[in-house]
Amino acid sequence: MLAATVTAHERRRPDLAVLRIRPHEPYPYRAGQFAAVWSPLLPQAWRHYSPASAPAPDG
């Protein structure tokens, strides 16, 4: 399990949001991958997300 911090959340439509996260350790990026994401506030509410792009140069 890899911990990360949400640094931005932008609601684009009622059914679409853009999350920007900063992992606490390196996260190898592979095109087409998915990541399971959850919050300690709602541990039973897992969601699967597909990264839209490779990490920024600063990680």
C-alpha cells in the first residue's frame, strides 16, 4: 500500500473530478495502469482511478 496526499481536487462535471496527488514515496508509472484509492474517512469506499499522465518532474 502506498500513501499519498491529495494536493488538488477539481470537479469538472457532476460525474467527473480531477485529483492531483503527491505520493509519499516513488510510484512507478506505467501507461494504462489503475490505482485503487481510498480515504481513512471512508475506508469502505474504494475507487479505481487511471492516472492521466506520468508524474510531474518534481515527482
